Amino acid sequence: MDADLAFHITIAEASRNPLVMAVLKSLRNQISFAMDLSRKFSPSHQPQRKEAVEQEHRRVVEAIVRKDPIAAEAAMQFHIDMATVRLVGT
């Protein structure tokens, strides 16, 4: 398992939300496939892509550490939105 997928699994586990875990488990292969596609074929495969993803992950973690669920949700939604842009474009 790569670090990106491990990050998402760790966040889901930390949520202690059985629905989140069930959804992630059922979609794990598709999520992993999409992450691989994004890395290999998106126009943003340059080193800046990795830096952007790491920054998005940091924002999620920082919000969790601050115990700010609104900011954590917003950071994760931004990360998901940007992942979509990286995969399929605007």
C-alpha cells in the first residue's frame, strides 16, 4: 500500500465511523486505481503534484490536531476536489 492510500485509511480509521470504513473498504481498489492513474497520466505528474498532495494532507492533519471538524471536513473536501481536477482536469 502506498503512503497516499495509507493516509486516507488512517484518517478513516481515526474517524471511528463504521460507515466511512465500510465505504472506504468497498471502494479501496477503485481509489487505489484512480490514484495510480492520476500519478501516471494526469498533466500534473510533475514534482509539484506531489508537493500539492502533501500540502493538502497537511491541512487535513492540522485541522484534526486542532480538533476543528469544520476545517478538517473543508480540507478533505478541497483535497478530494483537487484530486478530481488532477485526474480528469477542470
